[in-house]
Amino acid sequence: MEVKQTGIEGLVEIFPAVYNDSRGWFYEFYREDTFNKSGIHYKFSQENRSFSKKGVIRGLHMQLPPYAQAKLVTVLQGRVLDVVVDLRPGSATFAQVYYCLLEAEKCNMLMVPEGFAHGFAALEDSVFFYKCSNIYHRESENGIRWNDPQLNINWQVQNPIISDKDQQLPTLEELLRNSVISR
């Protein structure tokens, strides 16, 4: 397993060892002792899988403490542009956006720590899979509008398909002004 540092503390891209032969391929998606050796020490309590048609943008989602979630994300089919925003109070990279191309053929993953808003754009029909360090808690759910003018995210999608719920999310400035999050 190769762990690539992203320049944002705790946010790492993971490339597992993939074993190919005439029958197909195999890789370990998650193995606690291997992850621990790489400095990744999360316990996961929930797994989710979603299907998104090409052009769908989901996010930017997060859960507030005490239900904040770290997420280990990947795609099982297709390709997505994964996007995270550091919203950890006091972080040197607060409000920094990070882009990661997740591709089923590469089997790559992104380990997203607690305190990040997370979303993705389906660049083709895609099956997205993620493990969460905490359970979903509706009352703790929050996020940032996908087209936040301050973040100016390039989703690489023409005519995006976005849920009504995601269209109604606040901007980063609104979250700060209303003390939902702090620098």
C-alpha cells in the first residue's frame, strides 16, 4: 500500500497493492494493522454505497461534532472528482480545497479526516463506496453549497445534476457568520 501525503494534515490518498493474474485481480480495501502502520487510526462504524449518473454532484456534506465523521472513500465503478474542504478550527489549511480523481481502475482511495466538508462529481456513471468513523445523525448534518463563490470549485461537469437539498446548503460565509463553524 502506498500512502501519498496531500499537503493537508491527515488527508491522504491511498493506493493499495493490486494483485492481477489470469483470473482477474484482488486487493485489500481495508486492513486495520496496515492502515495503523501508515498512521491511519480510525475505527469505522458505518459503510455506504451510492450510484450516481454522469454529471451528478453530491455535496459538500459534513456532520458537526459530536457526530463528525472521518471517511475512507473510493469508487467501485467509474470515475469521480472527489472534493474536500478543510473546515477544522485553527487549521493552517482552513477553507483550502483539495481535488482527487478517484478511479475504479486505479482502486485508489482518499482518507478524509473529521472536520472536512466532502463531495464529488460523477465524471461517468459511478458507484461510490465509503466507510465512516461515526454513524449518520440527521440533526448533525450540515454542508456548504456546491457553487460557493468563495471556494470557486471547478467540478469539471457541464450542466450538473444537483439535489434540492444540496442546492439549499449555506455558503462558507454563512456558516462562519452564524457560528456553525469557526476559523
